[in-house]
Amino acid sequence: MARYKIIGDSCMDLTELMAADKDTFSTVPLSLHVDEEVIMDDENFDQNSFLSLLKKSKSGPSTACPSPEDFLKAFDCDAEDIYVVTITAKLSGTYNSACVARDLYHEQHGDAKNIAVINSASGCAGETRLGLFIKDLCEQGLPFKEIERAANEKAEKLQTFFVLQDMETLRKTGRLSGTAARFATLLNIKPILFADHGEIKKFDTARSIEKALRRMCECCIEKAKEQLPIDGIKNELKAAIVHCNCPERAEAVKACLEKLADFKEISIASARGVSTIYASDGGIVIAI
């Protein structure tokens, strides 16, 4: 029997290595709703087609969380220890759905498996970083309860920042007023946003995408260093970058991070459906 499994919802954007490591990582998809279209955010997700759909739509996209039954199916694996990482509970019912599934599993099977459900208080690159953090601890052979504690502490201290090239989707979903979106576009102002305990807030602004990306890197490193110590854990600086249809920009952000601080590891992943909605075409998200 495999010792552990890390299950994300589909806002955990997988790197190529994570996606190939099916024994360790799997995801439970949310569904994406654009006008009359319903798209499952699974391995068949087509980002280019979805971006085209978003641009044509006059209304904002929405998502629907997986059911507890969807998570129960994911628990049917060989692993003894299961770690579920979800998008922030303030934006989705996914965390609650996973908790219900955990409780149902224990009612039906007792303590056959250890199951931890971690509210990332983030999403996108934040979930990616948290998934890799948990894998590192599992590989070190730490006990389940210690990993669960450390993962919850990491989620509290996780720093997730992002810069958007296109703010139209935020306008359509009501997270940014139409006046603010037009004003920012006309002046080429790029907001630097961050996840504050699950809520999206503005941290700073810059007058070009290049300046905004550098400022984002500086802010994320500064905040991460303030929060980095986690009791009993080797605290090395690591980051995850998620990009929406801009791999060259992601590589430039990685190079910027490496110039600013001594990183042990920086991973890059392409945005899946939920992250594509929030990051929009050309968006970059980093988490440390």
C-alpha cells in the first residue's frame, strides 16, 4: 500500500512533474460555467478555447464545487495517509465538501485511512506550493499528525501575490468596478493583488506590467520572509509560479525571484480552468 496521497481540487495547478506523478498527486475538478456552457476543469481542459469563451461572454463566469461523493471516489486509493488541499473556503464550498467526504469516509470505514483536509486560504499557485510542501514532509518521513499541523501552519503563513494583464474577467464577476477597470486600462496601471486569508485585496500598483511583476516579486519575498519560520520544519525559501497563457513571462518572473533571493526551488505550472478565471489571459501568480 502506498503511504500517502495528495489530492487537490482543480485550483491546484500541477507542474509537469506533479501531473506525471500520479501515485502522489491527483485532483478533483470543479465545474466552470460560462453563459450556457458547462466545462469540467479536468485533464481535458483546453485553456485556449476557454479564454476565447470568456472573451466572447458578456456575463461573468462562475464555478461549482465538487460534491462529497467526488472526493469519496478520490479517497478510494492505496494510500494510508491522504492530504486534501482546497481553494480558500471564502471563495468556494469545496473545503466544506471535502470535510463532509472525510467524515462520511470515517463513518463508513472507521480509521482505515488518515485524512487531513487543508483550507489553503489561497488558490492557484498557493495550492501548488502547499501540495509540494506536503510532499517534502512526507518524503522526510514525518508522521501524519505532524504533517497535518505543519500544512495548516504553512497555509496560514503562505504568501500569494498576482499581477493581471487583463482585468476584464474581474470586472465581469463584480470583483472590480467597470470604472476602475477602464481607468486602470487607460493609464496602463497594473494592480498588484494578494490573498489575505482567502480574500483578494490590492497591495500596490505600478505603471507597466514589467514594473508590476518586479514589485510583486519584491513584496512576496519580503512578506514570506516575515512569515517563513514553521516550528520543527527546515525553512528553505521555495516558490510556485502559475501563469495563464504566458510561459515566457513566468520564466522572467522566476529569473527575477532568483536575483532577489536565494531560492532552493521555484516551480512553474500552467493555469487550469479555475485559475484561468482569476488570473485571466497573461496573468501571473506566485506563492512562497
